[in-house]
Amino acid sequence: MQKGNLKTKIGIVADEGGDLPKELIEKHKISIVPFKVDLGEMKDLAGNIYQRIREAEKRGLKSFVKTSQPSPGDFLRAFKEKLKEFEEIICITVTSKHSGTFNSALQAREYLPEKEKIHVVDSLNVSGGEGLIILKTASLIKSGLKMNEILKRLKESISKTNLIFVLENPKWAVASGRIPKILGAILERMQSLGFYPVLTLKKGKVSLSSVRKRVKDLSGALFEEFKSKILKEKIESQVKTAITHADNEKEAKKLENAILKIKNCKVEFTNIIGNIVGGLSGPGALALAWQTE
């Protein structure tokens, strides 16, 4: 809050790819820059993006969700508005390995005479992973650290933030170009045989983490993968997690209940995946992000 002519020291701008719940966005005064979404023939269908995708498939429509990153102008407007209230800005974006959003924010920064007040950070993540990084940024700001120290710790935190996810059907990710056709075909074949391919982000790029067997559902596959990672790394400090889903509340709740049984794990938020990620993953997808201290 402003007091007279005084500004709050550091504000946060982020794209919408972090899938943060509205209450957390409002609590931390985060300015969200939206992506551009083209629903094609689905724009006149009812429901959320996942309901539209399912209905479009039933009707035989060949339309897929098309997305594009915010323009430099979109970020420039957000920066200018934020600088009215804050002295400096930290801007968090989705992974630059799959989106031009980071570059758009950097370009916008160059148009400002006070560009040294804008610090653009590539989360190398998306969905709940990016969301946890945004929340970490808010926590570091609240701690009263200087900008250089905040950026240093944020870089360390990014390296300790993980994301794994399972697709209900890989065809949507293949259609979007985010997963190669060959990998998509392999994933579909695995699923047809009762295996659950678990995907992850490595240095910001999608790759196969493992294939889970003898599990009943998506939540089981993610939980077993999560447990194996935690045990392998021998993590004893608190683990902050975030669960996001593509209109799959049932599996998300099952995953949340399982995670809360682990004594050092905390669920920071559970939320539906937004249009930008959901349009690429398709209906039913489930994701789990976690961050260690």
C-alpha cells in the first residue's frame, strides 16, 4: 500500500502460466499478464476449455487450441502500471524453452527509461512449478532482503523446483507441437498397455521422467514418482507442493490426500490448469510441482 507519495519497494508481475488461484494473486498483489488464446471453432461452444475440447471431439471438429505469448506491449503496459505503486519489479515468466514470453518481457523492459528497475526471471517451469516460484518471490520480498540477494536466492530456488505430469491423452500435446509425434506415439502405446508415462521438465524442456507400472490411475502414477524422487534425494526439510489439473478434480484430490500423509510435505495450492497450459495438455491431465528449501 502507498503511504502519501511513498512506494512499496518491490512488486511482482507474472504471466498467467503459473496457474495461481485468484486469492493468492490478490494476496500478494501480483499483476498477471494474459496469453493470447484462439479457440477456433470451439469459441461458440459452452463450458470451460476442457469441456469445449471434449465437445468439439464429439462433433468431429478439427479445431485445436492455439496460443501465443503476450506481446512486449502487453508487458510494457503492466510494467508502467506497476511502477506507479512499486519502486522495482520482478517479472516471472514461463520457461523460455517452450515459449517466447521471457523474450517479450525483456523487450518490453528496453522501452522503459527506468529499465534497471525491471528484473525479468525465466522460471524454466510452468503451471504449479512456475506458481511456486512466484510465491517464493513474494516470500523473499516480504523478508526484506535487497534485490541482489532476492535474485540470487530465486535462482537457487528455481533449480530446486520440480514438475511432473501425466496426460490423459498425449494427442493434444502432439497437436500443439509441445511433444514430438514420435514421443506422442510411444506414450499412447504405453498407455494402451496399462503403463503411465510420467513427464517432467529438465532445464525447462519437456522430457520423459519414467514409466510407472502397477498403479491404478494418474494420481497414483504421480504420487509414486514423487515419492521415489523425495526418497532418492533424501529430503528431510519441508517440501512445498502445488497440484494442478485439467478439469480432473477427483484425481487432484486423491493426489492431495496422499501427499498430506507425508509429514514434511505441504500443499501450497490446488487449482485448475488455465487455458495456456490446458489447451496444450488437453482434458484430464494432472500435474504435481514441488519445491525444497
